[in-house]
Amino acid sequence: MIVVVPVDPPHEALAPDSLLEHDSFAAANWPEYYRAMVADVANAVASSGGDLLINYRDEETLPDDVAVEDPEAAVRAMVLEALGDLEGLDGDAEVADGAEAVRFERQVGSNRAARVGNTVTHLLEREEVQSVGVLEPTAPLVGRTEIDGVAMSLRRNEVVLGPSQGGDVYLAAFTEPIDFTDAFAEPAVSTLTTRADDAGLGVGFAPRVPTVTDRRGLVGTAAEARARRLAGRVAPERTLSVLETDNAF
């Protein structure tokens, strides 16, 4: 399975409005949190059986108020920091990091659904890959077990969804494309399931994982990450490091 992680450059103007409703969270905190989450998610994919594809936003798809001199370089720098000293980062090429490989491609489309749809459809139909998973970079609790479990579930279902809080999804995986027009309209887990059913496709579900996109997701992620560490389980250490420097948590 190719695991696509859609990544923005780390910029405070891209902090989710729903997260800023948390009394103790300021937009200025977002870049540090985002870098840490991207690192943990990228490492989770690299440790799994999936192939990592970083789908970055550039000047064409970023909002006008996001002033980043070179958004592509900013995204690549985050991945380099997470996965080590990668070689050959020029162009949309595949680069090796030991036994792993990371592929970088820019996002194309006017909104989230269009960008995801263009990527998934291109990989399935043009490149003829067997399966594609789209994993949100704001789900640092995701691990190898969830990613590999989704790949196995795709042998039985053409679509597999990973629910997060509030009816959203942290992961959507496909062996066949759907109609992606407004496919992430709230609640996304229901909308995506409806689109899959309209296409005659079977739908499976992955374990629930919160995303750091609102107060509930932030608090839940912080609590479970700390609990995992205390229990001696694998935890998102980079995200935990940021949480530990934030007196609010």
C-alpha cells in the first residue's frame, strides 16, 4: 500500500480554527506541534509495510495569507528531520533512507477533497498501484499496527476508513476510486461511506485514532500518549516532547 501523507508547511495561519477554540492553545504554537506530529506520523509509516508518499502543498494550493518563501523546501525539511539525512531531494523523485523510500509529489486541486481525489485516482488508475491510503499528519498516535491492519483489510474491502473524533477520519484507504466531489463533507466518515456504497464498494473500518484538530482531539492525544509511555508502550515521542514543554498540558 502507498501511504499518502498530505503535508502543509508549518505556519501559524494554518492552525485549525476548531483547535484555536481551546483557551490555552494559540496559533503561534501550531508550527511546533505540526512539525512534531508530521515526524511521528512519517516514522510510523516508515516502520510499517507501506510506502511513504509525502503530498505537499505549494504556492498553488496554499491560502493567500500563508506567506512561506519556499513551502516545498519547508515540507521536505520536516521529513528530512524526521527520517534522517536523505539524499537526492530534488524534484518529485523517490529517495532512499536505508531500506525505506520516501516519495514527494505536490498536491493538485482547489480543496481537500479534490486534492485527495486527484492523488488517489492518479495512483490507482494511472500508476496502477494496488492500494492507496491517505493518512492525516495530525494523527500522531497512529502506529505500524493500524497502518498494516488497513492494508490487510483492503484485501476484503475496497475502502477502509479510520474514524477520528466528531465523525471525521484520520485515514481513508482505497483499492478503487470513488466520486471525491465534496467527499469529506461533515461527517466525513458517513459521507465517504455513502460514496463508496454508491460505487458498489465494500467498506471496512480501522481502529479509532484522534486527530489534533480541536480541543477534544488535543486533550485525547495528550492523555493517551502519556498513558502509552507510562505503560511502556510505543508512544509518539516527538509530539510528547512538545506537550511536555507546554504548561497547559
